[in-house]
Amino acid sequence: MTGGEIAGLIAAIAFAVLVVFLVRILMQVSKTLEKVDKTVAEANTTIAVVTKDVDILSRQVEGLLVKSNDLLEDVNGKVATIDPLFTAVADLSESVSELNSSSKNLVTKVGGLGKTTAQATVAGKVGGTAMKFFKNKKQNEQTGGK
């Protein structure tokens, strides 16, 4: 074997080893691509399901918003109907408060008058009783204590 043949043999063996390594790497890449394909397919399925669910959810939210707006309009109409009632209650409350203040003032004035009247009544009764007592005493002295 000459040097050229040996070099050719070494090159052929090196090429065969290179081909074997390339085949193994390509097989691993192929397996990885299969896994990536499966993952991409699962991701696409998941995206399709999520899109469908989001569409359903958005329709339901839209219906809920329409109902909420109708309910809000109804409540606003009813509040507008009840508003004069609250105004009347506020006016009545103010009138009752004024009446209460006036009655307190009247009671205070009459209370002072009542004390004077009560004192005069007590004084009159004490005076009347004292008059009866002295009258009886005088009669007893005139009759001789009998």
C-alpha cells in the first residue's frame, strides 16, 4: 500500500464516520421536530379552544352589559319618581323640627308661669287653712273652749 492509498483509506474511513455522526444527528433532529410538531399542534388546538371560549364569553358579557344598562335606566327612572317624596319628607322633617322648637319655647314660658301659679295656689291653700285655723280658734275662745 502506498502513501496515497493509505491517505485515501483514511479519508474514506473519516468520511464514513462523518456520515454515521450526521445520520445520528439528523435522526435526533427529526425526533425533536416531531415533538415540536406535536407541541405546535397541541398549541394550535388550545388556541382554537380558547378563541371559541373567548367568543362565547364576550357574547355573554355583551348580553350582561345590555341587561345592566336596562336595569340602570329602570333604577334611574324609579329614583326620579321617588325624588319628590324625599323632598317632601325633608320639608316635613324641617316643619316638625320647627314645631318641636316652638313647643319647647311654649313649655318653657308656660313652665315659668306654671311655677308661679303653683306657688300662688300653695300659698292660697296655706293661707286658707291658716284662716280656718284662726277662725276655729276664735270661735273656741268665744264659746269658752267648748
